[in-house]
Amino acid sequence: MNSSKNIVIFLILASHFLFIAFHFFSYAADIEAPKMEIIDSIEGRLTVFPQGIIITDKDTKITGKYATFYERDNRAEIYDSVLIENPQFTINADTVFYSFREKTSRLRGNVIVESETLRIETASLIFEQSPNIVTAPTDVKIREKKQRLTILGKKGMFNFSDDNGMVDSEPVLYIERDDTTVVRSRQMILENRQSRFIAINDVSVQTRQTILTCDTLVFYTNQDYGIAQGNPRITEKENLLAGNTIEFYFIESAQSGHTALSHIKVQEQAHATYLTQDGGLLKVHGNEFFVYYEDGEIRQVNVFSDSLAYVTGTFTPKQEL
């Protein structure tokens, strides 16, 4: 090889296996392959690895069944059963375009990122080795394994160094309990270390019969607890609850083992309009409401206010004809 290319190739033949070490002055990587072919083309000198390749670049290893190295651009194209491994996660894909200079991988086709807590699926992905960020510019699915959360969106990213990510184009979150809760917003942030996600702008939360709307929602996945702020409102058929802040809780039944919506807490300037069992319309104002659910329906509403110390009643939604 021409030394002016700043590349030195060492060939070691051992047990019919070829080891090739590409050394760069400003960056380094090792390549292992059983066979190589050098070709001069209009794109410059190419090195083809027809029987597979293993690239080790610092703590990242890339393998595939066929590869081409472009000497002029210091990049490799690797095809067929591509696997990227590093200490925090693995990536599977059909194809990867790897830049030795930028330490960046561009993956295409059936891309799956897998870590201990996350699984990310998309058609294309950009992986930056420093600082361990993956970005999906097209449709993406992020699944949080331990807390049973799935986020779908048109575009997203995850930073494995900081353990947080974001879906900022048409995100939809599924909180997978016995009654799946669906959250929609303009943007969603997943913070794994804090065990929470944040939905921002035009937020809607839908359970079996209840819809919550607000500006911002924070949900703590390890506690099954969420807090809605910014004009939060809950509607359930003709029933309406609103206040400055709304908190909602899921709970696991001791008898059935099922997890479902347990109760809602409405705080500060709380007000509600709901139907009583006898079909009457009741409007209530107070400082704080507690709304208790059973089988996805309102069973009891407790109201606290300055003027009326305690009011309790049992109410059910209006029955459909």
C-alpha cells in the first residue's frame, strides 16, 4: 500500500485465517477477515472482504458477511447479518455504512437496538460512538422492557450515556397494564434513570372510558403514578373533572393480580360536572377531589372544600341506551 495514504496493513496468516490491522495516525481500528481482494476502481482503491469481516474500533465491534472498504473515504460498507456490539447494547441490521474517521454507523433495513432495558426498532438508524447516541430519522418504536412501555413515533433518538431519549414527531405511548393507557402529544421524553417519561404539548391520555387532556404530563413508571398540569381536564361520557393539577394512579389488585386505573386526585380550583345514579346533573367546586375507579368506571367521588368540609357520594356514568 502507498504510505502516503497513512495506512499500514499487516498481514498475518495463521490457521488459514487472515488478520488485517488498519492503523491511522488520528484513529485506529482492527479488521479480521478470512479473505480479501484489492480492486482499483473509479472510486479509488477498494478492499473487498467476500467471506465476512470483523471490525473492532475501541469498545465497538462490527461484524457482517460481506464488506467493502473505501480507502479514499476511510469508510466501509458491510452487508448481510450486520451486528454491532458495545458494552451497553447491540444493533442488528441488513446493512451498515461505517466511517472510521467520524466513528459513525449508518444502518439500514430491519434495524433493532437491544439493551438490558430497551428495544428500539426502525428502518434506518445513525449510531454515533461518542457519546453513544442512536438516532432514528424515520418511523421508530421504543420499548421499555421492565415497565412495559412502548413509544411509537416518526422520529426519535436515545442517548445511552445519559440513559434518556426523545420522540419528537407524532409520538404515541402505550402504558401496558391490564387496561392499556394510550398517551399522545407533540413530544415525548424518556428518562430511564428517573424511571419516568414526559409528554409535552397537546397531551391526551385515554384509558378504557376516560380521556385526560393537558399541556404537560409526567408519568413515573416505577410507581405507576402520573401528574398532569396545564389546563388538565378529564372527561368520561358526560362527566367532567378539571383543576390546576390532576394526578392519577394505577394499582394491582390483590385478588386478581390485574393492574388498572385506581384513582384520580384533582387539586386547586377543582370543579366537576357529573351525573348521579338517579340521572341528575351535579356541579361541584372544591379545593381537592378524589375520584375512585372500579373496572374502569367511576365508583366514588370525594370532595374537599373550604366551605364544605367533606362530601362523599357514589356516582356512575350515564348508561348507554
